Amino acid sequence: MCASLLVLGGCAASGTNGSEGSKPVAGQNVTQSGAEAPSEVQAKLDQTGQKLASMANRTVSPNKKNPKVTRKGKEYAASYVEVDLQSVRTTIRPGQSSKVPYVGIIEYMENSYECRGTTKAAARALKNCKPTTSRQVKELISYDGKKWQY
């Protein structure tokens, strides 16, 4: 009985009666005033991840438009790198400060290809191409409370 009076006294002293629902319910996207819900931040990260992977695909070198051609024995080999846009995955993690509330991880695969031909032109035609190597790329970006910074 004494313990329940202390609890009630504490609630009265704080100005709340416990019925105002000040605590978030598990699984609910409750945010502070003006702050975005984690699901909204994740959606922005997904969009940014696709955008960054597309940019990487356009700027990677050597690429399909400008492959590297070398002589290999009696043949020529044209090699290039391509980002697999279907492999893009994003993960959101809590940040360690109020200035960076979230950190994002963007992962994708870079695949290397080699195309063979009897001449440089035949190799550059990019026929008879075979995958040679793949590597996983991870990029870290931060969220400033409004948008993802990269």
C-alpha cells in the first residue's frame, strides 16, 4: 500500500497521471516532433542506394562503353566492369550523435567481364563475354536529420 502511494505521488509530482500514453508502443513509428520515422529514413536510404549504385555504374572504369583491350596470345581481350543494380542492399544503423542520427550501409556487387576476339574491333564488339571476377562493395553514408550525405 505504501509503495503504491509513492508511485501515485511520483506521478502527481511529475504532472502526469499515466493515462496520456507518453511511452511509444513497440513496433509503432512514433517520432519526436519534426523527426522522421525510421521507416521513412530507410525508404530514403533505399532511393539513395539505387542512385549511388547507378552513378557508380556510369563512372566505373573500364566500362562497357570504353573497355580495356589487351593482347592475349593470338587473341585480343576487352575487359570491363559493371555494377549489378539488382544486387543493391541497404541497411540502416543508429548513429552515435544527434548530428548523425543514422548511418547507412549500401552494398552492391561489381562484376568484371572479359570478351575475346581475333582483332581489337572484334574484342570491342563485346561478344563472347565471360564473367571473370566479382567483388562486393560497401559504402557508408550518414543521415543529417533531413537527407543522406555522400
